[in-house]
Amino acid sequence: MGGDPMKRILTTAAFVLSAATAPVAAADMSPEVQALYEKAKEEGELTWYVAQFSTGLAEDMGAIFTEKYPGVKVNVIRATGQVVYARLAQDIRAGVAQADVFSGSDLGHLYELKKQGQLLEFTPPDADGVRAPFKDMQPGFWYATTANPSVMAYNTDQVSAEDAPTNWDDLTDPKWKGKLAITHPGFSGSAGSWAVLMKKLYGDEFFIGLRDNDPYIGRSMIDPPTVIAAGERAVGIAVFSVAVRNKLAGNPIEIVYPTDGAKLTFGGTAVLSSAPHPNAGQLFVNFLLGPEASQRQVENGLLPVSKDVAPPEGVRSLEEIPIADLSEEEVIEGVQPIIEEWRDIFGG
């Protein structure tokens, strides 16, 4: 068969995606969703500021939504947690209403936005279909749309299971000098909350130990497991979803669930009170809580929000992962000081 093989693969993938997300018939919608969709079609589009998904997955989510709800386009603006929030904060200060939906990886940002009166109060029609761990966040204002533990990972071609770290403090062992991968908390919301946990567990000496091991420092939590899977570094911090995705793809990476507890990071999504397209925004948040979005998340190694979708095969469920004790209040109070301390220790 002639032609470009990659083009054939992409064409096949597009066909499968299209078949799985055919436009929803009016008869399949609840009256509430139907009414919201009609208003959203009049608006025609929405702009989504997003940190909790990779660029590729965010674009996929937008495409699946538009396939399901024709006539409503999603403009995706993706950056790391701190960067995308800084952009939104700049918009707010300038009085520019650009974003309709904000999906952050640092819940402190959502608490702050709510306190400022920047979030639209509403309840998605399908909110009752959400799994228990995702419930009871800030109902009426924002909703948990991802749960992504920060764990550890190692390259199985370079590290044996016996030599792999078992707890966070093991990453400061000098044997990992030049072999370690971590993330800068000044750019990533998930890394910020992880750093707060490390400060609570081990104090300043932990960060000094990391620095002395000459680590690769990424700007996104996606970066460390990516370089570990590629063999550029041997061990490090890993966002669960990216590590799982690499593992399921057959890459030489294994996940370590730290005995001192993973940092569970919820990503939250809200519609802004200044949204130019509020109905399209509300319809999109409802979509993110539903089975189509959850299925795509599972395919990318994330844990499902919807009760109708099972977790990824071959990895621990959320209930089986040891989770560290760290409240969102501790994260909110501790993240900015830890960013400054990090810069003092690492020099940037």
C-alpha cells in the first residue's frame, strides 16, 4: 500500500476518534444539557486556559468536545501551572476578558480566584456522575477534573528494582549525582505543592541534597518522566499520568509509590465570571466531568473522573496508592515561600 505511513496512521486515528465521539443526538441529552448547548452554539466558541493536561491532550479534549457538540469551537491556551495563572492574573488586572474556562494544577489559584469573585457560580448538569474522590471540592464554583499523584520513577535499563529509591529522601543519595530529574516549583503548580510536602517531611536539607546531586530541572512535571523514559536520566520525580503512559507504551520506565506518601494533586476547573462565552464554558466543564473526557484521560494514564470509566489497566488505583498528609491550606500558605527558598538554594 503506497503513501505516507504516518499520514495513514493519523487518518486511522482520526477515524477512530470520530467514531467514538459522534455528535450527540438531542434525544440523548438531558433537557438541561440541551438548553445549555443551544446557548453555547449561539456563542460559537470558548477559550480554555489549561495547565493540568499536556498540550496534545488538551487539544484532543477540545477536538472531542467539538465533535460531540458541533458548532462550539475550543481555543486551547496551554502552559504550566504558574505561567498560565500569571497570564490569567494579568488579564484580570488589565480588565481583559479572554478566558472562559480555567483549568489549574494548583488549587490555591482557584481558591484565590474565588476569593476575588472571579469565578462563575453554577452546577454542571452531570455533576452527580463524578467519582467520590473528586467530589466536595468547591461545588458551585470549581470542580476537580484530574487527580494526578506525584510519584517516583526510574529507567529499568539503568536501575534495578533492588537499587531503586523507595522514599523521597532516597533521591538525595549521592549515588544519583548527575542521574536525577526534578521540576522547578516556580513554573509548575504540581511541583510547587510537591515541594511544600518535601519541606514538611524533610526540611531544607532535602533541597540541598537534591541540589548537590546536580539534577536536571524541568519546567513541567511532564519533563522528568520523559527524560527518564528516554534514558537521559535514571531516576526522579514523576507525575503519575506521564509515567503510566510511558510504561504502557513499552518504554523502560517503572513507577515507585513512595513509602512516605505520594503528593496527590487535584486539578480544578472553573468558568470565569468575566467569561465572554459563559454558556459554552459551562457546557465544556460539564463535558470534562463526563465519560468521554474520562476515557481519553485514562488512555493518557490519568485516573478517571466519571464513575462510568475504569482506571488504567495494570497500575494501582487511587485507593491503593499511599498518599501523604498535606492539606490544601498548607499548600496555599507554603507554595510561595518554598518557591523563593528554592531559588535561594538552586540559584534560579
